[in-house]
Amino acid sequence: MMIYEELFECDRRMKKAERQTEHLCTRRSEIFQRYLAAYKSHDRNFRVVCRGRLLIVEGVLSVYRMYIERKKREILSLRKLLYCGIDIAETVADDNDLVDDIEMELDEV
């Protein structure tokens, strides 16, 4: 039962990190638009501020991406542990075979 809880928690955290990544991508595009406006108006001071903000957002985005990849690997290993090394595609195929067998039995009756 502990594996289910850990798997659920990892999945929840990964999804939250993905939402944060989407938000940061939106924020990055907004800052870049401000940077372009400052570039067109020759506002050198504000361009420096925007570049600094862009660097910070890019750094946080890269950390979130690494975190998401780590959580994906963790989820995969938990699923393998939970299903005892059985490939998930195999279980789906087995379930489909079971449904076919049940349908054949119902047709015979």
C-alpha cells in the first residue's frame, strides 16, 4: 500500500511542476516582449533589467525541467516495482484477451 501512496505523491508533484513550467514559459514570453519594447525605444537600463529577469526565469525553468525528468524516472521505477517488472503494454494486451475470452463464452451461451 505504501507504493501506491508514493506513486500518487510523485505524480501529483510532477503535475504541479508541469503547471509551474507552463506558467514560467508564459512569464518568459511576457518579459521578452518587454525587452523588445525596451530595445525599440533604446531604453538601455530597462533592457538590462529585462535580461536579468529572463536569465532568472530560464534558470528556474531548467531546474523545473530536471525535476520533472527525475520524477518521471521515479514514477517509472515505482510502476515497475508495483507491477513486478511486467510491462504495462503487456497487461493491457492481457486484459484485452480476457475481454475476448469473456465475449466468446457469452456467445456460446
